[in-house]
Amino acid sequence: MKKITIAIDGFSSSGKSTMAKDLAKEIGYIYIDSGAMYRAVTLYCLQNKLIEGNKINEEELKKRIADIQINFKLDPSTMRPVTYLNGENVENEIRRMEVSSKVSFVSAIPFVRQAMVAQQQAMGKEKGIVMDGRDIGTVVFPDAELKIFVTASPETRAQRRYEELKAKGEEVDYEEILKNVKERDYIDQNRDVAPLRQADDAILLDNGTMSLEEQKQWLLEKVMSFEL
Ligand code: DC
């Protein structure tokens, strides 16, 4: 059976992870959340006191980067992938605001990106993968057969994250989240290494007014044109 590589890039909280996860499940592909990898490195920095304010101890992080092992295992009860950092389940911790507010700084460091991209490319060697992130279609898998670039307004995306965090019982403030979303958009688009941008051959999806079901159908249609 023919297998392809599917790259889904876009702005934070644009719903690309949900979309990529559901698609992978539907077509029996592996799903990799590359943002979770940068979040796990950020959590590692926080746990090991390598971040103070917005300043990262790059020298120390560089020495340790090869020892930071990130992998994903399927949770058999939900059939959803769970992120592990050096053998520990960190799926919930990496979604907290403390990590969200630092992750753009960590993911802008060139040697961090180099290490993560190498791991991501190894994961996708056999194809049959859906990976979401910021640079999947441009840097990680520039030859991916299907590339999607997802967007929606900052307000829509902040509202989604607000509801997500509230449902998890976190104390959240909408204005703070909106500020964080805009800040991350700016940093993601303006960093020197692998900035967020739509690949020339990516299909644009603005899902601001789409239901999850509409989005799912839209995506499946694109995938099915490859006759997997
Ligand atoms: O998709 P997310 O919000 O979980 O991503 C977390 C952060 O990681 C985001 O601020 C940008 C960064 N990121 C990146 O630089 N490259 C990727 N391929 C994925 C995420």
C-alpha cells in the first residue's frame, strides 16, 4: 500500500494537533506532535533550572541536549499518543502555561532545533506519518506529498486554548492567553531559524468558521486524492 508523508503546519492553537491526530487515527498513520517535543525540552529546562526569566543557560543545555530523550507512546485507553521525557509521562505538564510562556525562546535556539529535526526525520523515514508543527513542510519534510497550513484569528485561537485549559481545571485568564498567542505568533514568524511560514506548495486552511466535522471532511478529501 502506498504511504505518504503529511505535514501540517500553522499558528499556535489553530487546532492543527487535533486535526492531525484524528487524521492519523482515521488512516492508520503514525502521529507526531513536534510542538510537544519543544515543550518537553522547555520542561526539562524548567525542571533543571536552566531558565531564569526569559534567559536560558544555553551552554549547559547544549551539553545536555543529547541526553534529552523524547518519545511517544499510545495510551491504550484513549488510543492517543502520550509524550515521554526521559521515560516519564509529561503529557499534562507540557501543556501548562508555564511551559507555553517559555517554549518560543527554547524553540528558537539553533542547536535545539537541529536535535529535534534530526529526531523527527528519523521518525518519518518510513513515511506513513502525520506530523504537525511550524516547519514540517518547509524544513523537516520539504518533500512531503501533502502539506497543509492552518490558520484562524488570534482571538479564535485564544478562546480555544482558554476553554481547553479551563476544562483541565487550570486557573486561566483570557487576556493573558491572547497576549501569549500573539507573542508566540510574533516570535514563531520572526525567529532566525526555521520561522513559521507557509511552504510554497502547502494548501491553506482557515478553520475559524469551520466545525470539527467540516474540517475533517475537508482534510480527508485532500488525503484521498492520493489513493492510499
Ligand atoms: O504547537 P505548540 O503550540 O504545541 O508548539 C509549541 C511551541 O513550539 C511553539 O511556540 C513553537 C514551537 N514549535 C516549533 O518551533 N517548531 C515546531 N515544528 C513545532 C513547534
